[in-house]
Amino acid sequence: MSCATALSARSVVAEILDPEMPMVTLDDLGIIRDVEEIAADGSVIVTITPTYSGCPAMGTIRDDITTALRRNGFGSVQIRTSLHPAWSTDWITDDGRRKLADAGYSPPGPTPRRDAGPIPLTLTARPRIVACPQCGSEDTRVVSEFGATLCKAQYRCLECDEPFDHVKEI
Ligand SMILES: [Zn+2]
């Protein structure tokens, strides 16, 4: 570290919270692929992988990254998106999963393995076993495949009767 007082662009970006699930950072979600500081002019290039396609939060995320870096004295900010490999809920860190669970969300399980070849199109949601974040019971029922946002499904626990959101596997 040549400059101990200034925050690195990487650490500024790492602190930014997800606009839809503000209990986790963008870093917890695993969407920050690269943060490059250009020493010559103080500009920063941030590479992100969008989460759920069409998630309206992506515009907010870009703005939040730009604002946070500017506020910390960085110059121009360029945001690049990297679509390959596609983001998956498997990229959410253990820390992120713990924070989601602490906030009463049921974190996503492992994504179903996709083998090479055609992906079967199903109109019904894939059945999944979701444990209640309150009491741990797996006796839960899906109420709606779309909760507060497209990224979440709404569940109710049949054991303790608590409703909760499950972050969907993709
Ligand atoms: Zn329960």
C-alpha cells in the first residue's frame, strides 16, 4: 500500500449495498468481477455481471457504483458488463448467504446442474425444498413464484405459519 489513507476503488465498490436486498453488498452477491484503477487519470473501470436478467435494479447499481466512487474522489467511472459466464446464485458468498438468512430470507440452494444440450422448457416452477428461515422446518409451501421482486418467491411455513421470501436459484 503506497497510500494508506485513501480507500482503494475496490474497497469502495465492495461496500455498496444491493438496492433490492440491502442486507447484502454487491460483493456478497458476487456480481463485481473486476475493479481497475487507472493511475494516470484517477479513473476507474468496474466490470459487473448482471444478476437476474431484466432486473430493474441494474440501472440503480450502475448509478450507485458511479456515485460512491466519485464521492471518494475517483475521476471518471466506466462500467462494463460481462455476460459470460452468466451470473448464478452459486456466486453468492457464504457471508452473503448468512446475511440473507439473518434478515429472514431463505437463501438460494445450489443451482440445478445444466448439462450440455437443450435445456428443457418447463412452464411450472421446479419443485425445491425450502427450509423456513424462522424455525428451520422444511414443511413449507410456495405462495407465489413472484414475491416482492422477480428475484424472489414467496413462501409460507406450515409449521410456524410465518411467510418468508426465498431467493430463487438461477
Ligand atoms: Zn417456520
